[in-house]
Amino acid sequence: VQLQASGGGTVQVGGSLRLSCAASGITLSRNSVAWFRRAPGKEREFVARFFRSGGNTLYADSVKGRFTISRDNTKNTVSLQMNNLKPEDTAVYYCNLRSGWDSYWGQGTLVTVSS
């Protein structure tokens, strides 16, 4: 199983970025997928989750209304659309997949929001 995250970069406050996570060796639609992030000097924190069935999603309060997680079953990818970015969104973003008792992580992609 491999998860390849991409789309990070530097953006100004109020800007937007779209992160993508491509999965190989596993079918995303059969599992719960999520984005986490780790800001400099802080612990990794939950950002958003797309549940396995029903299209249900869950967001951290800090990103609710600004970020949208989506899944493309034909491309086997999960994306995170990030709008109205703030300096506190600066972090390395990781995609995560849970399959039963197993958990898989992508390599991370850096998002920097400059003021």
C-alpha cells in the first residue's frame, strides 16, 4: 500500500490550495481516509475525514467551513480543498487510510501560508 500526497506549496493569507493523495495497492472507497497535519513544534492533529460509506465527512473545528475533503473513486484519490488559508494552517499535511486494524500514511506535503 502506498499513499502519495501532492499539491503543497506557498500561498498568501486568504489564498487556496488543493491537496491530493493518490493510493496504490488499496481501494480508497472501501476504507476511511483522512488528512492530518503537523505544524512546526506541534503535535500532529486531525484535519478532516471521509468515511467509508455514505459520503459522510468530519472536520476539525479549526478548518470547518474553509476546507473540503472529497474522494474520487475512479482515480482512487482523496483531495483536500483548502480555502481562506490562514498562517496557522502552515504545516506538513499527511493523508491517512484506515483499513481494519491497519493504518497507512503518505509522506506528507508542506503547506506554507505567508502573511
